[in-house]
Amino acid sequence: MNVLSVVNWPKWDGMLEILVLAVALYYVMLFFHGTRGASVLSGFVLALFALLIITEVFTLATLNWIISRLSVYLAIAFVIIFQPEVRRALAQLGTQRMFASPKDRQDLVEQVVKAVHLLAAQKIGALIALERDIGLRGIQETGVRLDSQLSAELLATLFFPHTPLHDGGAILRENRIAAAGCVFPLSQRSEISRSLGTRHRAAIGLSEESDAVVVVVSEETGTISVAYRGRLIRGLDEQRLQRILTGILRRMARRSRLSRAQGELDLTPEGLARAEARSHNAEAGRGEGA
């Protein structure tokens, strides 16, 4: 007997449902890949899957009944546990990407790198957030609105000691300084090193709640760091800082939407290294062309 002949194959509507569920599951996994919620999501799914297998194998009717009745509450628990990731995903729906002009992006990066170099050389602490798709107007309201043209000198001056705005964070929107003296949310992650101060925790916290790129200068050592999507890259020099910022902010116009989303959401060390390498190769190509 042919096994395929006795299989009850789904009709076209069933196939459509399977396709929609597969695409949704793929994008959920893609979104969480490389984020702090990835390990939590894996543990959540594995624990639920293990419970279902145990209840079926050992015929634990009572436990199986409880799990089936808790399905609605599990969905609510999922939203609560992954609240920062869900909020960021909803905020990204329908947003338009900034920095349409490559020249604007390059000018922004150059001014930020120059200001950070000035501050790091004098061991002056700084906290600079580069706004991207998700707006930071709520954070901006905690500081002083500036809306001034970006320049390295002005940006560096904001953080000089004993000035009114030096103790907060600055928000850059496109090529303008939107606000300064802002209070960034602190990360509550317990695994963060105790050696990191308030500035670094604030940088990680803001990067967890938005897609902003946050540059930090340590007041004690002058070390330059970048926080992005909950990850902190420390010990950067000017060249590497410029390559990382350019790699994150660049919009690859010729790439498909799918590959662009994969590049945006690949926050593993290998993914960040690829973004940095692409930026470095692009700069080398422009140099040869000149």
C-alpha cells in the first residue's frame, strides 16, 4: 500500500495557514535572534514543549488539562516577559528609515567621531544617542530641547564638566542635536558587569527599549563604547567607531527587504563584524575611486 495515498493532505486553505504560520514563526525567531530575549524565548519554548511531551507519554491527564486551560494565560505571560521586544516591534511598524542621503550619514558619523575623540582624549564622560526608526521624544522631554545644527565642537562642549547639561545624555536626530541633559532608562539586567557605571547602564537600557545607537565615553578611563540592541561593544578606537556607526546606519538600497531585515537583526559578534567589514570595504572602495 502506498503510504502517500493514505495521508490526509491539507487543502489549499490549510496550506495557506501553514505558510502564514511558518512565515510568522520565522520572523519571530529572526527578531529575537541575537537579542537578550533569545535565551529566554528558547527556554520558554523548550520548557513548554517538554511539558507537553511528558503529559502525552505518561498520560498525565490532569496536567495536560491544566496546560491546555493555561494557553490564554501563557500568551499574556509571553507579552509580559518580552515586553521590551514586543514594544520595539510594534514601534517599528510603518516607520520610515532616516538618513536617506549617504552624505548626511557620513557627516553625522564624522562629527560624532570627532567629538568623541576630543572627549576621550581628556577623559570627559559622554552619552550620545543617535535616533533611528523609533522616536525618542519621550526621552527628549526629560532634558532640554536644543534643535541645533550638529557640530563636533558643540556636541563636545555639552559634556564639559560644570556645565548645566554635562551630566545627562544627548539625542541626535538626523544631523541635528535634538536635546541634551536627557535621562536615559537604566538597564535592569543582572548579568551586566558591576564594573560598568551609570552611563554604560543607561546606554544599554536605551538600546534595549529602542533601535538607537548609543555612544559612551568613560569618565574614568576615556574608553569609547557603543551600545546597540542591548549589546555593548567596548574599547573602540576612532577608526573602528566610525566603521561600526557607518555599518549600522547604512541603508543598503539594493538589498531585498528580507536580507535587509536579517542584517538589521543580526546582533551576534559575527553579524556586527560583517557590518563593520562592509563599512570598511566601502570606505576602501571610495578611497580607490578617488
